[in-house]
Amino acid sequence: MTNPVVDPYLILSKVYRDGAFLKQAIASTVVEPANKARTVKICYGVLEKDVWLNAVISANTQKPPKPAVKIILKIAIYMLEFMGKHDYMVVDSAVELTKKLGKQGAAGFVNAFLRSYKLPALPERADERLAFETSAPLWLAKRVKRSYKGEAEEILSAKSPGICVRFVRGAEKYLEKPHIDTPFAGVYIFESFVRDEGYLAGDYTFQSVGSVAIASAISPVERILDACAAPGGKSVLLAGKCGEVTSCELHSHRVELIKSYAQRMGVENVRAMQADSSVFNPEFFEKFDAVLVDAPCSGTGVINENPDIKLFRKESDISELSALQLKILNNCAKYVKKGGALYYSTCSVLPEENDSVVRAFLEENCGYVLSLPQSPLEHVATKYGLRFLPHISLGAGFFLTGFIKQ
């Protein structure tokens, strides 16, 4: 039997030590095919529980272990505490990998640690306890607790319900698999879903329920701009009800993602181009019937799908992102025709990126009035938009609102 700690270590080393995003690390690492599902589960689980795992290690050591050893410990603790693996198998595998990495001197420490560690007591302070129990960064736990009070724990600990698939045709043959219906036609969430020839044929695509909800809430128009469009899911979905979709992205490689997405799905009315949506383009002035700004954000609404956000996102990012969101929104407002619609969305649950940005926009743009869209996906309506939360909205956390240009 191969060592079950090795492949997760190879992937997580790229995340922890090289700063790679988890999905990129998985895609760029050759792992044992037979156990890939187990490897991926461990990697996601370790990052999801990273704050908690750090607390366990800190409580049982006098000084921080070396980075490689710490990664091995995190993998082993996760397997012991959350996967129910046999102690001897996990400990022996962790020690074996430590030696294989040329760290024979640390092998005894790893062995002793994994055979004797104790779980730390719950912190007394409420914010610290919330961060520990949900394995969230303390700054994020504080902000979510301040904004959502008693719902904070549910929001931070909400699990992903599965893999969301949007079908163009042929859904029937897949619906024997365990799945959850969504309020959107042809969109289902599966416990597991293996890509087959139907994907390349454009019969279906993988698209988050939040992305589907945003595109579905937009009214059909002749000409629409998707200002921050990659990888292209919303643009492609909008192409089915709009005459022409212009899709902009800042980086050229992400423009290619949009083009390949549209080509795979057989969509011909999406025009992808490289552009900075925070910088005024005179060719776009009052050209569009509608503009969608799905702005760069903290991603705090989708940490259940992207647990590496907990590692890489910093509290100082929030004010910078809010300023960028407002800049993009102010600029793209110039592209809307009189009487046209402007939509704003983020995949964040933090009001600083959502309601606060909308309030600032309205103060600076007196020619716009709020016009809240509608959605069949469960949400909470605020003064400034629709708030979707992961524990009530099929695992998706995001924000959506709309404006009309008078």
C-alpha cells in the first residue's frame, strides 16, 4: 500500500510554501490515480481546518516545527481526527515520509507528537472561540460575528453541498445519481460527478449556484457588458437571453478562458476582450443596455469551496478591495445607456464590500436609483441588495443588487 500522506504533502507544500492556490496545486501535481479522491479530500480538509490544526500544534509544542514537518503533522492530525484512520497507519506513514524527506532527526518528534497530542481547551473569549470552532481567521470571525450575530457560526461552518452542474441538454441520464434540485432549470447539485464526453460536447458545464443565480436575475437586453467576466460562466449563460455579450478581463490568459468556455458551449454571441474595467474606455460610453460588475472581492462567501482563502486573505485586503469595487462600479456606470440597468455582485458576505459600496456609489452617482433584482434562491433582502448566505442559499455566499440609470 502506498503512503497516504505523500500525495497530500506534495500538493499542500505548493500551497503553504509556494503560495499556490489549491486547485492549481492539485492540477499541477501527479498523484496516484486510484487514491486521488482521498488525496483531494485530505487537501481540502486540511486547509478548511487550518486554523484549528495550528491551534492543536501550538498547544502541544514549545516552538513551531519546521514548515515541512508542520505540513506532515497537519495531514496526520486531520486523518486521525476527521477521517477515522487507524492510529498506527497514520503515525507510521507520517514518520516514514519525514525520514524520506531527509529529516531523520525530526522523525522521533513526529512519532511522539502524534501518539501523545491533546486537543486544546476552548478559548474563553467569544470571538476566539468562534474562530477556533469554525477554523476561521480571528479577524474574519470578528467581522462576521459583528454583522450576523447568532448566525455567524452557521455562516462560517457551512459545508459545500456538492458539485453544481448546469445542463444544456441530456440531464436525464445523470439524474439517477444522488443530487439536490435547485430553483434554476437544468441546474443540479451532485454528491459526486465525474466529467465525461458530455462536458466537451457542451451538454453541461460546471457552474456554481451563485454564478447561475446572478446571471438568472439579469433581465434580457440586446447588448450587455460583463465587466469582470472570467472564467466566462455568467457571460455564456447571459448569451442565451441577450443579443450580444461583451466580456472583459484584465489579464490575457483569463480572456482565453472566456473564449474557450464559449467555444466549448457552442455560444457565438460572446465577444471576449482584454480591458481594465476600472479605467474609462470612451468607446463604451453609454453603449450598453445593461452592465454587470461581478467585482473582485474577498471571496468570504465561498470559503467552503475555496478553503485556501483562509490562508491568503488578510484583513487589510478588505478596505483595498472595497475601494477597487467602488472604482470599477463608478467607471462602468458611464457605460450604461439612459434607462439602462447596472448590476453589482460579489462573492463576499462582508457588508463593507456590499452594502457599504452600494451606499457610496449612490452618494456619488445621483443619476442612478436602486432597483433590486429578484431571485428564487433563498436570500435576505437588505436596504441595498440581496444577501445570499451559505447556510441558507445552497452553500453559496454572495451579494447582488441592481440600479437603473435615469
